[in-house]
Amino acid sequence: MQSPQLPPSLGPEPPFYARPRPEQVDICYRAACDGDLDTLKEQAWQLLHNPEAAFVEQPHPAWLYRSLAEAIRQQNIEMVQFLLDENVANGDLPVEAAVRSRAFKVLELFLQRGWNINQPMGRNEPSVLSIPLCTSDKEMVMWLLDHGANPNSRCDWDFTPTSYAMLAAPLETIDILFERGANPLCGQLLHYAVLRDTSDALDVVCKIVEKGAPINEIKYETEPETYIERKPFGLGTPLHRAAEFGKKDIVEYLLKMGADSLKLDSKGRTPRYWAEKDGFTDVARVLEEAERKQANMNSM
């Protein structure tokens, strides 16, 4: 079974920079670093619009993406507007760069230009709200929520910003998400909470269970298409995952709350199998005892 990764940092530029570019590209970047809009405009015109210019290959606006990223970092609104109008971002709005740069003024501009704040970053990546949740940037989290970000917005999978919060966000931030409408039935929250690698992991698990997250549901079992796609990698209950990662305190808590120790995952394995496979003998003993008690109850 694979655990999810935090959102990767957005690179400084797209792959258009694999080959040498005309000098105007570097001049534009230096102008962006210096906040020199006039020079940047002049060089962009020379690069993209001068009919007398002769280049080895047809210039592409995306060659100036690094300049746009720098303008975003500096929150140079005029420069960002100009470069967007030159189609440097190929019709897209580089919201990830703005969020990571904490460029609040630029994000305001993006909203004015029609940015859907809940648009997924990819087919298996939810909206940009997940970024500050992973980096514990409370100010950015609050800004996004105040401007319409939905903690339940999902991608093609049942995977939401709140799913990411289960992995890394402080308890205080998780509470804020629920105050703002986070749904314990959206985003497979308990499956991610049991993976949390912090001292307060059990506290988060308890909170999610108390809010009504299903304990014995196989991951994605209510999402047929995603289940079929992810089944070969192994899908189980939260108890399977906690056992696999040796989370004894979480295993004991889930069992106390009614977790099924005999339920099989998509590979036909019990939670104890994963504990034994990964060498967590103390967890395996707890699960073996739970299996024995459950089997006795089932036979009555």
C-alpha cells in the first residue's frame, strides 16, 4: 500500500528552458528581478512581436515564464498583468506559484481574472488549499477559505484539501476546516489520519471518528471507478493501514471503537497480516487477540 505525498514544489519554469534562448529572455528575467517594467515590455516586444527579428526557432511566450514567476514572487501586479496578457502562462493562471510565494495581491488579481479557487491542480490533486495545509501556513489557509475555498473540493479521486490536512496540518487548523464545513464523509479522512506521523496522530484519529467518519469502510469502496484503478495497489480499512505502519495506539483505539479485525482488504489480507509482514509483532499480538474475541462472538 502506498502513502500519499505532499504537493511538490512548483518548479521555476516549464521545460521550454531545455535549450538556449535569445538574449531577450534573460534580459526580461533580469528586468523582472529589478522590477523594471519598461525594459521588460521593450524586450518582450522584441522577442514576441518584432516582425524584423530573426530567431532560430519561433519564439514562444512561455519562454518568459521565469520572469512571470519572479513578478509573482515580488507581487508586481502591473508586470504580472502584462505577462499574462502576453500569454506567458498559456492561458492558465499560475496559482500554485502565487500560493507558494504567499502573493496575496496576485491571488486577488487572479480572482478578478476568473480563477476558480476550487479547481483541482490535477486529476489526483485537489485545489491549492491543500498547499498551505501541508506547510502549516495558517494565514494563507484563512485567506483561501475567506475567498471561497471549499475544504471538501475534490479531484477525480475522493481526495480533498482536508485529506491533506489529516497528514500534516495542526489540530487548530483542522478545527477551522470543520468550522468552515469540512465533511468527515468526504475525502477518505480516516484513511489519511491513521498515516499521520506526528505526536498528535491519535488525537486527530479520535476527532475524525467522533465526527462520524466510517471505521470499517474499505478505501474508495463507495467510488467504483477509483476503487478499480487503485485496487491493484492494495486498498483496506483504516485498521489495515494503522497495522501496516505499526501504529499500536491507533490500532487499539480503532478496535475499541468497533473496527473489524477480520475484514479482508482488496488483496484478501487481514490487518494482522500487514503488521506481521512489516515486523510489528506487538501490533500483531493485539490484532490476534482481537480476532480471537471477534471469532468467538461471531460463533455465539
